[in-house]
Amino acid sequence: MRIAVTGSIATDHLMTFPGRFADQLVADQLHTVSLSFLVDNLDVRRGGVAANICFGMGQLGAHPILVGAAGADFDEYRAWLDRHGVDTDSVRISEVLHTARFVCTTDADHNQIGSFYTGAMSEARQIELKHVADRVGGLDLVSIGADDPEAMLRHTEECRGRGIPFAADFSQQIARMDGDEIRTLLDGATYLFSNEYEKGLIESKTGWSDEEILGRVGHRVTTLGARGVRIDRAGEEPIEVGTPDEEAKVDPTGVGDAFRAGFMAGLTWGVSLERAAQIGCMLATLVIETLGTQEYTLRRTQFMDRFTKAYGDEAAAEVRSHLG
């Protein structure tokens, strides 16, 4: 199964604030906030939702195809992804813009405040998926993640027009999208990914109920933080999967991307939706224990030991047969 992952390619500038954001906010002055946080450290890491997802899939041996736009400064990042099993030949390189930047501060309660500079990402709208499909011999699924909004719309419309199954995954872009755009991007999706808060925002902005949305998508996959994930399908009982025990809670950045990576790796292996969600939750746990979205190491024996503890011998035997 060939999966192309479209979305942002970026570097992450991650900072840690030792206090609580909530303690710095004055309730009756929220309309005129002016704050500066003195942070303890700065880590510069590789990131971007599409690159993060592809890295995770590559770690699992799923051979994803990365589709997005980057700057001339992408060479080192490209080499890193190539070494970790990612097909980067469909990344567009801008002649004038730098690779996108994400700047994020995390407080002691793991709340986050972030800003995103699009840079070369604005050229993703010029990528045609047909060229990607022709190069690799066809596409079985395109994951359309947070990216240049026009690129997201173009990729969605092209998937519909060419009959390519697609996953709608708005994540950070949902805040700037209106109801019409969201309705366009999710209608007909094979999978709709969101977290619990985004789920409510999608319903609020579109004016569609949960039932109406389930009538327009094949599967609604909602991550629930520490409670795991729920998969809903029209007329079916929901599938609920919990999370493995964490050894530490270091940084939540990229946890959702890791879940998607594990879930879609499971799809490439042809396992059940429940099993795919379990793989996603296990990979997400590795990321929350690590500073940076692509700094974890997937060691097969350790991964399988923890997976077995969380989900049992039968689930582990099935996954072990696929995990390279």
C-alpha cells in the first residue's frame, strides 16, 4: 500500500517555560495581552507535520512518500529523512524561500503557545499529485495534513477528481479555516483525523453534527490525549484504544503526528483498525518521552516488549510479523 503524506516540512524551535501560563493571565485583561516569557532552554529540532509522520512511518518500515515544499536549506534534513526510510523525491525546493519554522514554548503543565512561519510551504500549492502517483506507480491513500491552505484544497480536489482515497487532517490550520473550507476538505474523506478539541471546533465551524460528519467520511479518528483514541464509523460501534504506560512525560510536541504515523503504518500492513490504533498509541508514547519530534529511536525488541505489555500477546504476535 503506497501512502503519500502531504503537509508542512519545518524546523522546530522548542523552548521551556518553568512556570504556568495560566498564572500570567489576568482574566479581565485578556483582550490586551502583552507578555514575554523568560525560558530555560532552546532546542532546535526537525519537524513539520508531514515530515514527522513520514519519519515515524519510516521507522516502522512503511516506506512513506513525503509531499511538500522546503527551501534550499533542506539538504541536511533530506539526508536525515532518506536515511530513515522516507521517499523525499516529491519534495518541491523553493528558489527564494527558507524552509518553514515552528516556534513553541511549553509550560510546566505541558500547555503550549506556538507560532508558525510558512516560508517555502506557501509553494506547496504548486505540487500536482498526479506527478507523484506517476513516479511511484500509483497511490492508495493521500494524507492531507496542515499545509498551505490552498495546497490542502488543491490536493483534496485532485484526490476526489482522480478517485484517490484521502485522509483529512487539518490540525494547526483549523484555527484559520472557515466552515466552507472545512466542509470542502472533509467531505468524502476515507479518514478524518483530529484531537478532541478540534473535533468540537470542526462541528462548530461546519454547523454539522457528529452524525452528519460520520455520514460524509469513512472513519472519524479522534485522539483523546492520555485516554487514547476513538474510531467512529456510521452505523458501527466505536473502537476505543488506550495508551501504554509512559516512562516519562518530557514533551508533547509531535505526539499526534506519531500516532498518525503508527496508524498509517498499520494500514500499509493491512491490520485491523484496532491494531493500527494500538501501533499509533505505542509510537506516540515513545515521542512524549522524548524532547523533539524525530529524536526517538525505535528499537524493535523494546517496542514489542512494551506493546505486548499494553495490548497482549495476540496483538503483539500480529504486529511482530510486520515490524522490520
